[in-house]
Amino acid sequence: MDKIIKKIQDYSQILLYRHVNPDMDAFGSQLGFYHFIKEHFPSKHVVLMGEFTSALAPMFINEEREDIRDEKSLGIVLDTANKERIDGDLSLCEYVIKIDHHIVVDSYGDINIEDVSASSCAQIVSLLFKEGGFMLNKEASRALYIGIIGDSNRFLYRSTGVKTFEAASYLLESGIDIEAIYQDMYLREEKDLNVTRFILNHYVKEGRIAYYVLKDEDLKELEISREEGSNYVNTLSNIKEFDIWMAITENTKDNNIRVSIRSRKTAINEVAAQFNGGGHALASGAKLSSFDELPELIKALKKAQECGC
């Protein structure tokens, strides 16, 4: 943390990055760092990089973002395993700090803080702040807490450990209202019942693999975005007969098919890597060029199941 603080002090402009198609941990760690710098280094010009069109964005930010100035910048990249997934132009930065919890594939930072055992990037960031002896305001703590809850699935995933609860306890010291946070995260609209009904009526089972497909016309009929369609992936979790479950959504914007893959015990990240993706052992993402590739993906997942990987 001392090295990070020294670099923050060295630069008047800090650019905060996270990965494309952000989840709660990506937003949470990015906004948590943002509020930390704004509170403890108020003279710094802090810019939130990346698109903020996701349905999750309003949970984290409701203010105008700063524009980039033409000056030397420090870049801090949160929750992003490799350069290709960074949302924003990293070449704008003279010095880069990477903080991440994914399997290490690209240590692209001048400082690389990589902990694959952590439940979330937000956990790593929280413990860095605790290590530095900083007290956080409610805005920073709320964002980081959401990040931890999102990636640990409310402390249910096996990546949850002593340090996860240590980080959560530290964040609670700021006085955040966790009941209000959970409502923001999980309170749903009536349209969600329609989406759930569609999934339960149309999911496909192949052996111990289950998945649902949302084509572009389905997304339009259900009045949800492509990103929102993937967020329902755990609708098929907690079913004893399913070892792996997936959300498969058509992405007309980028002309591909996005796949969110979850597993109870079979490691899926290496399979995801074969299909233009990656992630964690039990939670990964992939990209298909068309629905025609889906049988090959399922075949590879079944092979992983059979070998007990």
C-alpha cells in the first residue's frame, strides 16, 4: 500500500480502469478506489474510465464523470486479468498499477498485485486500505462491499475465506446499511418474473449441463438488455442434477454470442479460454462467433466433467 500511496502522490491525474462488460466486483472495486482517492487526496483529478451504460451502473454512480486532462497520468486497473479486457485506453498512462484476483495471464502493470485466492478484487482493495490504516467513508465502503458480495455470491462460493470476512468487517466499520445494500442488489421488478418464467420454460438439459438461450428477439420481447440476460445465470443453480449451468445471450452489437458459465465442482476456466474467454475455476465467461459453436462448447465441458478436472 505504501508504494501505491507514493504513486498517487506523484501524479495529479489518476485514471481508474476495470474490465469490459463490468460486473458488481468490477464496478465496486473501481468506485471504491475512486471514493477513497477523492476523500484522502482531494486535490487529485480522478477519472473513471470505461463505459457506464450497464444496467448495474446506477447502483454505483449518479454523478457526472470527470474528463481526461492532457497531462501525465497514473493508471490503476481493477479486476482485469489481461490488457485486452481493459475498458479504456491504457496507453494514456505513464505508470500502471494492476490489482486483480483472476488467474494470472498477463502481469501488465508496473506494480502487479495479484491474489488468485481472494474472493474478489474488492476484497484485495479493502484489505490494502486496511493495511494502510485508512478509514473509509460510506460511499467507498458501500461500493467495495457490493463488489465482495457480488463475486462471493453472498459469501457462498468456496473462494470465501477468513480474509473475505476480515474485509467485510472492516467495511462495516464505516456504518454502511447492509439491509439497504441488499435491497439495491436483489430487489427485482415484476418483469423479472417474466424472464424467470421464460428461462424455466425454455432451458435445455444435456447430461449434467443445463443452459438457457436468449436470442435478440427474446431479449426484445422480455424488454431486457443483453447484459441483463446474462445476470439470470444462477436461475439454474442449486439443482442437484446440474453440475454446470450457463446463460447464452446473443450480442448483436458485437456480432457474437456471450456465454456465462458456472459450475459446482468442475473447473471450467480452461474450457472458457478455448472459446475466447476465461475467468475463475467455477465462474467463467466465453464468446462464440455463432450458435453453431455451442455443440463444441458443450462437448468440451462434458470432457472436463468426465476427467474430473
